[in-house]
Amino acid sequence: MFTGSLMVSNIKALEKPIVYIVDGDHKLLDSLSKLLCLHDVIVEEFESAEDFLNTKLRTRAACLIVEVNLPNMDGIELLEHINSLGLRLPTIVLSSSSDVSEAVRAMQADAIDFIEKPFLVNTLIEKVLHVIEQA
Amino acid sequence: MQNNQTKHVYSPPMVHVVDDDEAVLDSVGMLLDSIGLTNTCYKDAKVFLDAYSEAEFDKQNGCILLDIRMPFISGIECQHRLEEMGCRMPIIFVTGHGDVPTAVEAMKSGAVEFIQKPFREQVLIDSIQKALQANLKDQKQLEIIKTTQAKLASLTSRETQILEAVVSGKANKVIAIDLHLSQRTIEIHRAHVMEKMGVKSLAELVKVVIDASPTD
Amino acid sequence: MPEPDKTILNQMLSYKAGNQETIEDANARLIALLDAAVDALIIIDGKGKIELFNSAAQKMFLYTSQEVLGKNIKLLMPTSFSVEHDKYLSSYLSSGEAKIIGKGRKVRGKKSNGEEFPIFLSVGEVKDSSHIQFVGIIRDISEQEQDKIEAQESRERLSHASRLSSMGELAAGIAHEMNQPLSAISSYAQASKRLLQSPTQNNEEKVVAALDKICDQAIRASDVINRLRTFVKKRVAQRESVALNGLILETVNLAKVDTRILDHEILLDLNYINKPKLLADPVQIQQVLLNLIRNGIDAMEHIKGAPLRIRSQWISDNMIEVSVIDCGHGMDAETSCGIFNPFFTTKESGMGMGLSVSQTIIHAHGGNIYFGPSQPNGCIFSFSLPAKIISQENIEK
């Protein structure tokens, strides 16, 4: 099981954690990437849900950050899809449209958090680092 | 096997409605009545919490419709207190003031749904049905765990030792050496354990024991 | 009263003995003085006939000297004043009582084209002359008056902006207040629909009851809107007779839109025996009180259950004081100094205009706004206003 391999052995703990970001906003991808790199985190960027799903997911990925509004499949559908595959990937959902029902859907899909844009980037970085620590 | 099992008396699921607005409370009560959902209305969180601590609502299948903005004890505060009291009834927040941070907090604290007023009755009905089903499942699970734990408690200390050894995959021969007993003694105890636990195979035994251990 | 300058008079007297040239000089000087003056200088006789009309007067009133000499001064006054003027003249001449002489007064003048304008008039009597004469010095104060009006309008706009800002801050609360009755209406309606599917008498009765309640809720929703509308409307401040107790109750209702109020009790300690009546602009006073209430709640934000007290008491025969008392953490010295300054705020949201505007409003009403510490902790914010006791016959049971 995927979850089984995520229960890391001591050796793996020395490798850098990976964070996936799925968001069409280049500027945001850029700034988040740079900031996370400063904290010794490897960031992989994707512009759409499809791009993300087509990539082979790494087993030691610690966190997923996904925007609700994506070109085709939306961020929450992506999260639901990942869940249905039996994968447990701690996810933080971002949204450029602040909608309560969207937030509820995301949380029902077991997201760790739901953050409206615009937001304080540092707050997000802190949350991501916290998630990585917990792994 | 115990003979005096609890009889299951069917009582309809109860929807507990908590809202400080008189008109909202009255109208939701009327709506639930018209749908045929038995309900009790409380005019604020304190009244509900007092009632909860006296009766034991969660023996019965039910769910809670909780407003957020209420005087002195808010909906979120009430949710926390219920959790402290060990209440497992699903909570559906129904609020006239929904903003994303509040919704996220409510969901993080374990609410199953967060509905904004005014709502379409179908949305409310669907949420209630979902909550009641989930609650029923949860209650059944709890029942099983309780029964299994009772069975585990009925084992003697020797039987417990052997159960642990068996479940961790040790062969009878190894257990005999570890416990300085004869293999024959081990086999007898093992059979007793299987009988008391009500299982027929090792696989079943392992499953029953795992299911009974706390998951949260 | 200062002695009139007799230099020129003495000069003229000493030269009167025979020097035609010096008389011409004196005349020339007078004419120069009259023409150089920026203010209008007019001389009239005892009956009001114009004898002298300097060039400033000509420019101001748009008449040439010839057009007015010999005519009555009433020509230069709007009808309302002119009717009074004859009376002033005759009353002074008979009684010697100066109503305007030596004092100066703001009145209105009328130009040749009929245009009225505000003027400042000072009047003196020409003493030791051949006949009764009065001299008037007139200053056109149109510009100052215009400035005053603009300043007033500016204050109104600021006051309005501040009210809008308060309402903006309460937007979430307002949405909530509207959603409650709407939700009730929706639920009653949907319930009724279902009940009508099995039309028993019992169900029909329930539906009728529900429909009544729907109407009530609709009124409730519109009440919320109306209360807010009155508050945010752009308006010219109007003074009217206001029962203070009722105004305070209404303001507390308005404040309830702010949900944080749910966590606090509001205790009223009003004067029900000698009920105060104000001559004030109700919306503006409401604005001040709402501001103080919200500040009080802010101060007690993390202290659940703490009450907010609103008290009114007579501090003299004709001044009523309204106080808002919180039990928060009180204020430090730094905050105390700046608190009435515009844009001063210790909060994350809000313009910081609240107390500054409140101060302007209270001062304009002839009152004072002040604050001090409360025991054992917290603050008392108070404002005083001129007030009367509502007369006995109006007291309800």
C-alpha cells in the first residue's frame, strides 16, 4: 500500500521532502517555489490537474498544494480522484474565488486546509513546513 | 456467549435543532415535521448541552443541526464541548453568516456539513440522511468494539498472553518454549481463546482484535 | 467708547478762518479716504436719505452715485430688512438706544440687479453736524459665508463617510440579519408545500399559521433594511426634538447587527423619571453613540460575558450626559493622547475617523465628549448635550 511506503525508514528521512503545486498562476508558483527551496524542499510545479496526474508521483511526496480553479478538472475533483485511488497525500487547497460551499467540499474531501486568495505567503509556507514535519 | 444481550428497541432517529432565532427554529421544526423527521428544538447551546449531559442522546441514532452565531456559547464552542463530552453525533452547521474561515474551522473540528441560510430543503434533507446513515454505521462499529472488548476482558491472563503471542504470528512450539509450558497446554488454551472470541480461524482472530483497537 | 479722532476736525476749524486752499486739501483728503476704502461707506440723514455713496459702495451695490443720492437707504436692503429699518431709525432717534451703533451686525444687502448678499454693517452717528446724519461702513462677507457653508458641507460628507464605513464594517452582520428571516420564510414555504400534499384540516391550519409567520418575517427583513438605510443616507443635518431614551434604545437595536454584541449583555441605566429631550440631529447622535458602543465592545473583545453599560444622567438643569462604560483593559497613556485625532486607530480595520467625527458632532450640538477610566477596569466614554425635561403631559404611564 502507498501509505505503507510513506512510513519512512531512517534513510529516507535524510532526503529532501517533495511538495507538489498545481496552479495556473505562474507568479505564485514562482514565489512559492523559491521560498520553499530556501527551506530545503523540492518543489514540482504543474499547471493543470491532468499534467499532475500524468506524472509519476513520487512516494516520498510530503504535501500537495492545489488551486481550485484549474483549466479542466478542478482542484477539488483532483483531490477526490487522488482519494479514490487510495493515495493519502496531505493537501492544502487554495482558491481565488471565496466560496463557502467550495471550502466545505474541499474539507469533506479531507483537505488539510483551505486558503482564500489573496493570502499571506508566509502563512502558507509555515503550514506546508508543519505538514512536512508531521510526515 | 452471553445470553442477556441488549434488546434493540427501534426508536426513530432524532434530529436536534439548535438555533437562537425563534423564527428559524420554529420554521425548521415545521419543515422537519412535514418531512417526517422527528426533531427536538433548543433555543440556545446551553439548553442543548444541559439536555445532552442529562439524557444520553447518542444511544439513539441522531444528528445535530447547529447554528453558529448564538449568544454566549457559539456553535463552534458548542461543537468543542460536545467533543469533550465524548459525543459522537454528527454535526451539521446551518448558518446565516458563512465565511470561508469559519466554514473551514467548523469542518476541521469535525462537522460533516456546513449549510448556508437560506437553504433549499433538499440540501438539508440530503445532509441529514447522510449524517444519520454515517451515525448508524458508527454506532454499529462501536457496538462491535464494545462486544469484542468485553470478550477480551473475559480471557484469563494466561489466555491473554497466548492470544498476543498467536496474533503476533508465533507458532505453538515457539510459544511453548517462551512460556515454559507444554505444546499441548498451549493448544488447549488456544482453543479456549478461539471459542471465547467467537472465531474459527487465525485470520478471523487477527481481524477481530485489530478492529477492536482504537483507531482515532 | 474711544474718542472720535478730531485731528481733521481741528485742522478744518483752525483753517476755517480763511484758508480756501486748506479747505480744499481737507476735502481732497476726505475724497481720497472715501475712494481708497475697500469697504462701502455710506452717509444717510435722519430719515434715511443717502447723502454720500463712495466708490466701493458703488462697486458693491452696482449703482452709480447719481442713481442713489437722495433716495432712501431701504433701496439697498432686501424687503425683510427694509421694513425694519425705518423702525430702527425712529426708535433710535426717540430713545437714544443704540441697537447697532458701535456694535456691528451681520445683515443682508441687495444689489441693483436684485441679488441679495451677506454683509457686515457697522454704523456710527455723525456728531456736531448741521443735521442728523449716520455713517455706515459695509463689508461684503459673501466669501466668508461661502467658506463656512463649504466647511459645513465638508463635515457632513465626512460624517456620512464615517457612517458608511461603520456599515461596511458591519456588512457580515447585516448579511446575517437578512439571512435569518429569509431562511425562516424559505422553510415555512417549503414546509407548507409539503403539508398541502396531504390537505387535512390540521395541515391547512398549520399552513395558514405558516403564511402569517412568513408575512411577519418579511416585515422583519425590511425593518433591518430601513434601519440601515436611514443611518447611511446622505443627508443635511437637521435639528429636531428627540426623545433621548428612545434614541438610545433604537441605537442598541442597530448595534445588534454587530454579532460580537451577542457575547455581551447591554445594561441600560436611563433616566425614566425626568426623561430628557434633545434638540439635535437624531442620526448624528445615533452615529456618536453607535461609535462608542462599538468601541466598548472592541475593548472587551476577549472578555466573554462582560456587560456594556449605557447610562444617562442629568449633570445640570439643562445638560444631559450619556456614558458608555466597558470593562475592558483600559487605555494606555499613548492611546489616550491621540484618541480624538483623525485617522488614529488601534484596530486593523476601520478608518479611525469615528471619535474625531463624534467630537465634531457633539461640539456642533453644544456639548462635550470626554473619557476616563472606570473602576475596577475599563473606560467610561461620555458625551454631554443640552437637553430639557420632557413636559409632564407627555409622560406615558
